[in-house]
Amino acid sequence: MSGYCYYYSGCQDQYDAHYLDACSLCRKSLHNSDIFMYRGNTPFCSQECRQEQMEIDEAREKNWKSGRSLRKSDAQNSTTNKTVRTGTVAVA
């Protein structure tokens, strides 16, 4: 079982690794060590691993937000440059 704790998943003879068995970033075993949690249920082996994940998440969120604002400005620019014709159309 290579140092991991296993829990019973409900099926006979089937055991899965528990989410607190390894660091979410570097996969180092968390057995008999301090666990540093982030966002409720994400375990890390050290403050450094947790901080690295926080920085990754912040960069991802910043890129996502900047991508959204670019798409909004593109949509605004595309509608302001178009000519819109109004009137009545009759179809026979």
C-alpha cells in the first residue's frame, strides 16, 4: 500500500486513496505530517506549496478576467461600427 491510507468506498474489495493522503501540488505523502489546507478541501504538504497554488490560481483568475474584458470591448466595438437599417419589410 506504499504508505497511503485507504478507505472503503462501498464496494467489496475496493479501496481508494483518501484525498488527504498526498499534497495537491507536489504529490508528497502527507502521512504523519502537518497539512496546510487551501479553499476548504485542498491539502498541501507545506506553506510553500500552498502559496504556489494560490499564485497559480490568482494568475489564472487574472487571465480569465482580462480575457472577459477583451471580449466585452470587442463586442462593443463591433456593434458601434455597424450600420443598422430600420424600416418595414413586406414578404409576399
